[in-house]
Amino acid sequence: MGTTADRGREVRQRLLKAAAELIAERGWTAVSTRVLAERAGVASGVVHYHFSSVQALLAEAALTVMRGLLEQAGAGLEGARTPDEALGMMVGFLEDYDGRDPTSLLFAETYLAAGRDEELRRSLGEIVIEFRRQFAGRLAEHKVASPEATAAVLAAAIDGIMLHRALLPGPDAADLTAVLRRLVAPTEFAREDREIS
């Protein structure tokens, strides 16, 4: 048998898992203490023992999922040897989400909730900034022009494609890669492109 602290951590993890699932299934505003407790298999009072509010629990659950994805993307970017590989990794990563899957829905709900919650907005902004920083660092190493601005545009494009997929399919990976590849061309290739046109 585990210690009281171990049991507390296990209950906390169950609550976070339940919250992430429920955000995707029901939407941020439809998750209540009772529903969370039922899903996690605990008494309602346990929710408020571990978290100051349902909103705090939902925020931590969503941000935990998002940070996990950031770590995966960061590891993929670290291994990219060229801008094309970095872009291919990002597009490939996006292929795992069709816009209606639980992760896509959690992202959409969290972005929406952040518009009404200053603390969530700040925390989510930190995640976006960290992703942009990592991406810009890799782009700079590969001599991509304006790496910070390019990383910001690519991050927004990836988020936008993910959100649009909930409404309609496409673009496919090949078309998306062809369009985004222009943004990550190393400086000398970008200059040649401008001179040709």
C-alpha cells in the first residue's frame, strides 16, 4: 500500500485526467464538481481538497496536456537537421489530429476559455512563447530569415489548421508543406527566389 502522499498524488492525477477528458467531451463551461468527481471516482469534496476551484483544475489539466505536446514537438525539433525536416515534423505532428479528436477539442476549448480568464491567458501565452522560442532557435540555426517572426506565423498556421479541421478537411500534408516550405527557406534560397520573380 502506498503512503497518504502517494494516494493523494494518485487522486490528483485521476482528477486531472478526468478534467482533460471532460473538457473535450462536454466543453469547458459544462464541467461541474459533481461530474468531475463521478468521472474520477471520488467524492465531490475531494475535488476542492486538491484544487482551489473547478476552474483551477480545468486549467491545470488543459495546460498539462499542452505542455506535454510542447515537449514532444520540442524533441522533434531538436532532431531536425534542416528547415524542411523541422517543417515536416510539424506537419506530420498535425496529421495526428483531425479537429474533432479529444486533443484538438481540448485546445479549442482552452483557447476560448483563455479569452475570459486572465490567469489562463497568461499561462497559455507562456506555452505559446516557449514553443515559438524553440522553433525560432532551430530556424535561426538553419539560417532562416526572420526566425522569430517565421516561428510565430508557423505556430499560428498550425493552430489555425487544427481549428479549421473541426469544420472541414484539408489541406492535405503535401499542399500544406508546399505552402509553408516557402517560409522556412534558408536566407540564400529566399533571396534567389525573390531575384527570380
